[in-house]
Amino acid sequence: MSPRSALVTGVVGGIGAAIASRLADDGASMVVCDLPGDRLTETAAALDLPTLAADLTEPTAVSDLVASIARDHGAPEILVNAASGVCG
């Protein structure tokens, strides 16, 4: 894979973490995202990747997340949405 920028959401779950790890191993410039908390902190430390906390069920969270990533890391070329949840 030629170097590309990527965003992986839902990185705390096994699938999201595995995808982020593989993309990073393949040379992608990564940013990962999940709900704030200890699990995100632990996962980020294990993956050694830039991390943003966001609740993607919040109406403005997605646009705020993309704006933050674009400002600090460049616009992502790859998006993996491994986040899941229940909206009520």
C-alpha cells in the first residue's frame, strides 16, 4: 500500500483495533477514534497511534472529528467505521 491517511472508528473493539494495526503496518498514517475512557487510553497506548475521543451518536461529533483530523493530520483518504452502538 502506498502511504495514505486513514481514520478507524470503533478502535476499542477487536475488529477496529485489528484493522487499525494492519493499516499502520501497511504504512498508512493513522488516527483512531472511540468513546472517551480508559479502554480507549489503553488501546491507544497498545497501538501507539494518534487517538481522538468522540461519541459518534452526538449530532456534531462526526463533523467536529473530521475537521480536527483534517486540521491536525490532513484529510483521511481511508475511512473504516467499526463503531457500533444503539441510538435511542
